[in-house]
Amino acid sequence: MPIRIHNFAGKFGWNMRKYFPKLASEGYLTFQFMTRGKSQNEYIKYFMSSDPIPHPNVVNLETINRCNSTCEFCTANKNAEKRPYARMEESLYYNIIDQLRDWGYKGHLTLYGNNEPWLDTRIVEFHKYAREQLPEAFIFMSTNGLLLDVDKVKAIVPYVNQLIINNYCLDMKLHDNIRVIYEYVKAHPEEFKDVDILIQMRYLKEVLTNRAGSAPNKAATEKVVKETCLMPYTDMWITPNGKLGICCCDNFEVTEVGDLNTMPLKDAWNSPAYQKLRNAVKDGRQNYPFCKHCDFIDAGLRMDIVNDILKKNKK
């Protein structure tokens, strides 16, 4: 089946997120921190002892820094956005993809950060080039679906392995345009047999993490988070101006661990600033000022990749 709907623990999970948002958020985070510790520490040890250091597992390449949704947990929502408008220069984009190609990159790539990719009118063309240059990369698109229609889905699927449509709503129902897409794909499975289309039912007012103090509906407290974080070892975050930030939690772009305008991508991934960050965070977030009150923990993607790498490394 090329299209499916995921609702995160069904009606029970939805009602928990809707009526008991803080309890749902804290319960999820507590469980994730408890169950991930061993794998996280093993991967960090593997990463830090490798020479040369491993490629990023996920390259997040934001080509435009705007969103058109009102998700209350995200600083990039159109009512909370504070960043100066930025749109990546085409020459910079093509240069980054070429460098990934020359680096032999075969990991995950998404032209997405804290934004809505369909606000960039070049997004299909950009994906086409990425697919041509990185045939072995796993390319995925994450979108809120507000601008999506069947023609756009048809245009993008030749170039992505996965299309994630986040259906943000208040009533646990598909938006009209997304229902049309769902029904069309179900009726024409042969057209989409080479792509995984995942519709995620998301609560618009959900409380997630504090995102290092940037989340509009969950302020960071003075509590120090001592668990480590995988993001400095797994993810490269590239903003439209070519700067490398720590992760998605730096939506205000106050950190910089590399600059692709002045250094090659390969060097930026192991810059002195990155080395300082990784050496600090490997023993806990409390050792790095930006991260010490952040309770962010990513969903399943990074852990799936990390566990797969660890299994291969043990053979």
C-alpha cells in the first residue's frame, strides 16, 4: 500500500494530547529518555572514535525559512516567526548537492528544516537535481500539506523515497485536499508503487518539547537536562544562508557551527565549533549552554538509523 495514515496511539493518544497536553508530553519524553540511553551512548562512542568521522545520517537543507501553518508548538509558525526572510541562492543549493555527491553521501536528505518546503516554488526542480546527483540517498519530504494537491504529489514522487504529510488539525479529520489525495492514491496504487506516502494525524495545539526555550507553548525551565543528545552526531542543519546551526531547536539561528560560504561542507561537518559541541554534549547537555535546559528528543527516524549502524558495526 503506497499510502497510510498514522495517528500516534489512536483516539486514546489524540485525547491525551488534546486534554492532558503536559502529561502526554512529559510521559513521552520520560519513556524515550529511559529507553534510548544505551544506544545513544554506544553511537556517540562509535562516532567519536571513528577516523574519519562518519557522514551525517540526515542532512536537513532548508531552502526557505517560512511556514504557512499555525502549529502552537513551533516557533516557525506564521504567528510566531521572528527570523528575517531568507531564500537560498540557487548557486549555493546546487553547490551543496554537488559537494554531497563528491563526498559519496548515501544517507537521508530532506529539503526541510523549520519551514514549509512548498513555499519555495523551486522545490520540485531542487528535488530533481538532488535525486540525479544522489541516486543512493534516501530523500524524503515533510510537509503540512496545506498547499498540496494531487498534481503536486505526482510532480514530487519521482524524486523522493518518502512523502510525509502532517495533517495538523483540531478534530482528528483529514483536511479536504488531503482526503482527495488519499483517495486518489488508494485508487491508483500503480502510480505510487515506488514511494511511501505517510499521512500523520497531528494535533495543532499539541505540546511537544521546549526546543531549547523557543517553543511558543512550552517554556524552558531552570531544570538542567543531563541526558545526552544525538543531533550533533547525526544531523547536519543547513539554513538558507548557508550557515550550519546545531539543530531544529535553534529556530532563532543564534548558534553557528559552520559556514558553507567560507568552508567546504566536509570541513564544516567537523569544524572546531562542532568538535567543541560534540565533546561537551557526549557527557550530557548540561555541559553546553545552548542545550542544558533543552528537553528535545527526536522521533523514531534517528534511532532507527543509529541502531542499524550499530548492528552493522558489531558484525
